Amino acid sequence: MQDTFSFRRSVRLISFREEIDVESSIKGRLLRYWKVYTGALVLAIISDMIGIVKFDIGIGTLTLFPMVFATIIGGLFGPDLLKLFTMEESGAAGAMVLVCLAPFMAKMGVGAGANLSKLVEVGPALLLQEFGNLGTIIISLPVALLLGLKREAIGACYSINRDSNLGLTTDIYGPDAPETKGTFAVYIVGSVIGTVFMSLLASIVASWNIFHPLALGMASGVGSGSMMTAAAGTLATIYPDYAEVIPVLGGASDMLTGITGIYMGTFIGLPLTTWLYNMLEPKIGRIFARNTMDSKVGGEAE
């Protein structure tokens, strides 16, 4: 009996100490990164005051949402420009992105349950649209070769290159291979401007009035939670009648892309990109080399 009482008391003491440690940790983090939390609140207020801004750019309507302004202003305040935040504070802010996305993801999960019949109804379309992710290879690879990339183009163009894709190319080609460097370059660019790009792209494509809102919702699930959130949020604002269904389809598509993306990249994406590279590089590479040589000759002549 005495042993049982001692054990329970020890457990309570350990739990009490853990609560104190957690409380101290939270308080310490708040005191350490108070500028980050204050800055996030100020940015949210300023961006919300700016509101939604639309521009007609010829190929469509460019719609800038508050999140875009928050991203741009936040980048200006970073350690590389105005230096209002240190590199450590910027890293802490980046880690909080997932925390900020959590309420939206929870809302999306609740919406998925309420729209389960709609998910079942569009199930085949969700699966087939995964092959649409391969379309970027046909578009991006020739552009990369025209810009002068060599085998880096293979790693850069076979997918949108998020965490799983970076691990895949590193495992197949090695960390120092040009293919891995191409993947890592796109990974960095996507991490910096991916959400802004997806938000702008969604608004432009939606202004064409070619695709159904639900099709655009599926297309927003590219395998990155933050990019999907940006695109789906933009589309939900543009199509208020589908505001509840678009994030659900985007989330389901994003989940499928995350599950099937590694297999799609391994068995279809990389082999297809490598085959196209071997076919196009000798032709496009000569064009780039000739243009480079002409520019050098012209510069020397001047």
C-alpha cells in the first residue's frame, strides 16, 4: 500500500514538473520571439486593410489577396533587406507556418466529412488528374534547356520538387549529382515564392472561365500543403458558391499527390524526363551554344 502511494506521488510530481517545464518553455519562447508574434499580427492587420486588389494583365485578371501582400512585406522585413528580423527569428517564423495552417486544415477535414459523397462522386477524376502533374515536364524541360541547364534540368523539371522528391533524387543520383542540384534549386524557389506563385496562377487561370471551379480545386493539390492552401483559398474567394467544396477537393488531391507522387516520379516522371532530355538536349543545346557564342563574338567586336 505504501509503495503504491509513493508511486502515485512520484507520478504526480513528475507530471507537475513537466507542466512547469512546458509553461516555462512557452513563456520563454514568447519572450524570446515577441518581435515575430507582434510582426505577424501587424502584417495581418495591414494586409487585411489593403484587401483584394485586381489588375487586368491581358492574359487574364491578376488578383492579389491579403496573403500575397503579407508575404511580400514580410520578405522586405527579413534579414536580407530591411533587417527588422534576424535570421534566427526568420527561422522561428517559418516553423510557425504549419501552426498557422492547422486551423485551416482542421476546417478542411470537417468539410471533407460533410462532403464525403462529393469526394466519392469525383473519385475517378481525382485519380486521373494525378497524371496532369506530368504535363509540367513537357512545358518546363524545353525552357530549362533554352536557359542553358544541362542534367540539372532533369531534377528540376520532373515534378514540383518538394521534400519527398528531394529525397528521391538524392537517393537515386547522389547528393552531389547535377540532377539533385536541379531538384534542390526548385525546392528552394518553391519554398520562397511557391505560395505567392500558386495564388497568382489560380486567380489568372480562374479569370479565363475555361475550367470548372471543382477542376481548379483538384488542380490546386500539387503536393505542397502551403501551395494548396494558397491556391484553394484564392479559388474559394473567387467562387463563393463552391467555397466549401474547393478546399476539400484540393486537400484530397494534395493527399493523393503526396501518396502517389513518389511512385509517379520514380516510375514515370524521372524516366520520361530523362528520355525527353536525351532527345531534346542535343538540338536545343546547340541553339543555346550558338546564341552564347554569337553574344560573345558581338561583345568582343564592340
